Amino acid sequence: MTEDGEILRCGEIGADALRPLLDRYGLELVWIDDGAPIPGSYWGDSEAGLQERRVFVRRDTPVHSVLHEAGHAICMNEARRRVLDTEAGGDDAEENAVCYLQIVLAEHLGMGSGSLMDDMDRWGYSFRLGSTRAWFEEDAADARGWLVERGLLTSVGEPTWRLFS
């Protein structure tokens, strides 16, 4: 989170922070010029876009959006990834796993999971316990299990830095 309580944006942390994290997964960070449309963006505006193994961002893209879209690319199989353009698809269990993974990845980005969860709440993520933190700490065992079962997290909750195949 920024000092004024606004959602953390990619321009505030820069490509040098984002690129190494995505590189570990074989994902490509594509930086788009300010004001230009973001290819593959499901939500439009400043939200990150996704096409195959490419994650598109601008300086005003929320960091949580980058991690979420990267999480989709990480959690889907290679057949889906090869034709991926904007709509990640998947079921509710996969969507929950993506949300869980983006929180874990925030720790490895240096922003911390707490800041990311606050940003998710500000953006409007909706969890049945009322907040991202409550969901993550009290109701996300199924999402964590989904990631562990597919070899995307270790049994202690650390990323394995591999894509689901």
C-alpha cells in the first residue's frame, strides 16, 4: 500500500521488481505505454492483460492485478495457456487458488501479503468472511490444498516456481 492509502501501482515498484518474479515462471512481462490499451485485459482500464505466457501492464496497473493474472497463467495447464487471450476461464476452485497464490507471491515481490490483501479489499474482491485477510487466514485451506496438490506450492506454502502442466 502507498502512504496515502491508495492501491500500489506497477509504476511505483517498476519492472525491475516485477520481471524477476515472472521470469521464474517463464512468464514475460510486457510494459505498455501510459494511456495505451492493455492487450488481453479482461477488466479494461488499467488492469493487467494476459495472452499465452505474456502479462501486460502499464505504470498505472495495480500490482494485485499483475499477480492475479500471472496466477491464472501459472495455475492453468499448457493446452489452455497456448490459446489464452484475455479470458482465463477455469472454475471457482481455480479462481480461489489464483487468489491464494497472488497473496503468497506478494511476499516474494517485497510488498508483503498484508499490503496486497488490503489492496484486494480496496479493489473489491469479495470473500464470504468479509475480507481477504479473513478468507486467507480462516477459510482458504481448499485453495492452498489445490495449489499443493498440483505442485505449485510446497507443503509449507512456498512457491515451487513451476507452471501447472
